[in-house]
Amino acid sequence: MRSPALALGLALAGLLVIAASPLPAFAGFIVNPSSDQISHGFPADPKGAVRAARALVAAGRLKEAIARLKLYCAEHPREIGVRRFLGDLYYRAGELGMAQQTYLAIVSDFGGDRETYNRLGSVYASENHINRAIVYFEKSLPAADSVIDLVALHRRKGDLASFVVDTRAQAFAHPNDPGLQEDLGQVYESIRRPRRAAKAFRRALALAPGDAAAFNGLGLTMLDRGLLKNATADFRRCLGELPGDYKCTNNLAVADLDGGRVAVAESLLKAAHAKRPEMPEAIVNLGYIRDERGDWRGAIHRYVQALAVGPFWRDAYLNLGIDYERHHLYALAESVLLKGIAAVPYDGAMHVVLGQTYADQGKTTLALAQYAFATHALDPHVRDVAKRLIAALTPASPLPRHER
């Protein structure tokens, strides 16, 4: 679901320290009613019900949105999309048991549903049931956001290399299947192989020229390589296929941010957030813009808002922890980063920032433990940062005495 880019920098000023700044958040692969409408009644049609629920979420009334949508689903049990969205809101409220119950009921009532399988995988992954999560994510393949989550889970399981080999073999064995080519592209993008990912996405587009998700994936690989014009063109092609798509709009905004077009990016992000207020990426990026403008308190407000709808969203934890650390609010930084690591295990960047938080307080042993964990991160830049910070905190061994 996610493809974040890390840009942790190093500065040498007496001691080697991390000069981390908050980061924009990429979205993964693919107008609310007024408050008067909300207060006077809930729409009786499925699209209207979802729009009304989203408006409540945008107003900070997530619990109320769940309660109203629950009543709607009880009266309209055949509306699979609305029931799935109710499960999504339970998940975003951190009510994993209710989310799981809602998704399992959909599968029981309607049989196999790839989108619901994907969501069940997310629930089980959040509960650290790795094998069960893998089973459900695999049920949603091919051409699903599940691939990125599968990379993370197989890494935690210790068999990521085998998963990459198997995915590549499937794509090569079925060269005319665009979904399998797209899956391979997502795998390569997730393990930081943007050139190989781009080739796979182009193969998918040659087979399915209107594949919006492949355009989005290709755009992400271009961003990874710093090719902003190419990335912008790909995200616009995605939007040409799916006008107003949340993920492509968010990622186009990230490309604009990288290109210094902040006002344009902000407008896109506000539009994306208005359309999907229950999603955290655009909120994180609006916070990032506040940070870039020096309004770190306003940025923190946005990151906390993102966590209210995305309690398992890594970028919100990371940027919030960075802001707290940079402003010497160490207790808050520790709390946020430890929660983030619990929600998103094995994230090297959060371990680096937590390590820096410890180091700034003179807790060298704790800092070294965090840096050591980050040396196993997927991102090579994070690994490099962690190794240099370990070297900076580790005294050089004295030279052996020369004995005659």
C-alpha cells in the first residue's frame, strides 16, 4: 500500500549526527456533503452514505461515522462496498476485532472478494499474525496493493529472497499477463530496485495501456530516480485514466513538492483530502508543507490528525517523531516512535530517529541498539546512516603496545 522515500541526511559538526527532516508520504497503488446535510439525516443510497460518512470523518467525528454507517449496513446488508468501508473505518479507529469481523462477514456472505481479502491481510498483519496475513494478501493477487505488504511480511518471516524469486518466475512464466508484470514491478519498487521496477511496469502498460496502477507505479520509480518530469507525466496519465484518483493525486503533489511547486502541491493535497478524508497520506503531506514553512506546531497537528485516521501509518509516526526530536521534546519523541515501531515493525528509519533521540540524551547503549537494528533496513541509505552513527558513537580501539 505504501512506497515511502527516505531522505535522511548526515552532517559532520564535531560529532556525526543525523540531520533528519520530515518527509513527504507517497500513497500506494490506486465533494463531501455539508454539515447541514449530515445533521439532518443520513442518505439512503450507498454512494451518499459513504460520502456522508467521509464528511463526518473530515469533521473529526470518526466514531459517529462508524455508528451511522453501522445502522445503514444493518438496513442494507447487500451493499458490499458500504460494508467494506465500515470495516475500513473500524480499522482506522484501531478497532481491529470489529474490522476483522466485518470483513469476514463479507467473505462469508459474498464469497471471494479480492478487496476484502486485502483488508483482512492488513488486519492480521497489524495483529502480527504473519502467516495468516500472507494467506489473505495472496488471495487478493494479482495486480493488488497487497504486494508491498507481502514484501514487508516475507522480510519479517525471513524468506523475502524466495518471495522475490517466485514473483519473478511467475511474471516470466506468464509474459502476457499484465497483472503479474505489475506485481513484479511493485516487488522491485519495494526492495529499492527502481530501474527493474520501471521495466516491469512498462511491460504491464504494453499489455494494458490504460492500467492506471501501472502508471502510478512507474511514476514512483521515476521519483525514486529523481526524474521529476517523467514522474509528473506518469501520474497525470494515471489521472487521465482515473480522474481524481486519490493515490495518483497525492503522488503528483509529492512530485510538485520535489520540484518546488509548493502552492500547486498544496492545492492537490487539499483536493485529495477532501475526497478521501479517511486516508492519512495527504494529511501527512499537508503537515510536511507546514514543516517546510517553519510551522512545526501546525505540522504536528496534521501528523496527529493523520494518526487519528491511520493508526498504523508509518510516515505520520516518523515525521511526528522527527519534529519532537528536533525540538528537544525527547519524552514525546520516544513515546511516538516506540508506538510507531510497534505498529510498523522493522522500519529502519524510525529506529534511526529513536536512536538519535537516545543519543541526544546521552543514552548511548540504547542509541547503539536502535542503530544496530537499522543496519538491517531494506533502504540502503538508512543502513548507511545507521552504520555511520554507530561509528560516531563507538570509541576507536587503542593501538596495541609495541613490545620488544
